[in-house]
Amino acid sequence: MKPVWYLYAAIAVAALYPWLADSRYIFHIATMITIMTPMAFSLGLMLKLGQMSLAQPAFMGIGAYAAALLSMQLGVPTLLSLLIGGVLAALTALATGPVFLRIKGVYFVLLTYAFGQIVFLIFQEWTSLTGGMSGLYGIPKLSVLGWRLSQTQHYYILGLVFTIGCYAALRWIERSNVGAVIQALNEDEMLSRSIGSNAISWRVAAYTLSAFIAGISGGIYAFYIGFLSPDPFGFRGSVDLIVINTIGGTGSILGPLVGAIVVVPLPEVLRDAQQYQLLIYGVCLIVFIMFIKQGLISLGSRRRGGKS
């Protein structure tokens, strides 16, 4: 499924729109889209393995709290804290992956859900470190090569760069031999093993990469918002990522990006009907699963046998 040129043009216009609107509110929503898109990429990578991971918000939280606490309590430079947060999330995945990824299907989903809940409870109950439900205040602004990111526009640019970097890396992986192995593991694992592929090693590698992406997203979120509470890293975060991937489409790397552009602004659009947000999400999922199984990306794409 290969997007036609006008899909790329529409995404470029959407990326430029905050500057055209020149509104801090629009910049904020756009920045959140650039934070959530890599998160959706990270889940999309697991879906290509045929594994539905509900642990991505937990990895995001690990990256967020690690980056914030390292910079606040140990005085570690913020950029280094951001990278360390991503590495810690990746190491957590590397440690748990060999156990988790031996299980498939609904049991893997339940296992990652349980892991996510454990991490969420740690954020909530370890008040001396994380502030618990009261939150963690006073997170400094991120500094990159001596440039202090103090405005929403700065974080939007950073988010765009990270999103583009993730897209480029995942596209390269998909078009490489690594992508072929991942596809084979999803479609016919026995065949993949017969030609010498170590299924668990490849799955753990993909899981670790997805956790690193989520951890970096969490760090950017922490420095941007300047406040952390456990709420964004709970089960609701997993639901949001599933909705983004389903609505955008998992058949293309661009699918999660399109889904994020549509879904992330919804809480603002539905501000007056906040209590019905989950209901609306459910209806959207039913509609897309029944009628647009390949997501919005399929409406602006054409099949050429290649990958987007």
C-alpha cells in the first residue's frame, strides 16, 4: 500500500498549519500530535510482529519519570536525561522481552497489561520519588546544545524532528532484510525458523526498539509539560494508541501518523462531551473495523506492492 503524492502533501500542509494559524493553542495540539505519533509508531511496530502490546504507556512513563528525576534530583543535563530515559525504557523491555515474547495472542496482551498496571502503581504509590497522584512539579525545560526550549513552538519543532526520524528509521527497517524477517515472523514463524531466524531474538529487538521510542516520547512530554502524574501512563493511554493505529491503518507506516492527526485533537473537540469520549472511541473502532479495516490511510493510497 503506497500513499499517493497528495497524501504526503496533505501531511506537509498539516505540519505547517500551526505557523499559518499562529495560535499557541494550535501549537499545543500539534505538539501533542508529534509526541503521540512516535508512541503510535512504537505500537505499530509490535503489531507488525502480530503482538498487541499494552505496555507502551508504561515505557513512556519510565522515560518521562527517569528524564525528569535525573535532571531535577541529580542535575544531569536535560538532553542526556532524555536519552537515558529512553535507554532505561529499552533496558526494561530487553529484560522482560525474553519472558513476555514467548507468549502469544491474548495471553501476551494480558501479560503486558499486567506489566503496565504494575508500573502505573509504582508511579502512583512511590510518592517519595514520583509525587504519586499529586504529581511531580518543577521539571526544567529541555536544553539542546545550549538552546533552552522554553516555548511551545520549540517543542513542536523537536517533536517534528523526532517523528520524522522515527518514520525514516521504521521505513528503512521495513524496506530492509530486517523488515522481511519481521514480516515472516508474523506470517509464518515456522518457515522463518527453518531458514535460521531466531524468532525470540528478533521479537525482543523490535520490542526493545519500540520501548526506546516510547521512552524518548515520554521524556519530551515531561520537559514540555513541566509536570508529571501517573494518569497519562495508564490503561487509557493504551486505548488511545489502539484507536490511533486502527483509525489510521496498520498497513502503512504513515497510518499511525494519520490516525494521530485525527484522534489527538478529539478530546479538545469533544470537551463539552468528555464523559462520552470512550463511547465515541468505541463507535469509531466498530465503524472502522467493520467498514474501513485498513484505516484512513487506505483511502488515500494505492497498492503497488511496495511499502510506504
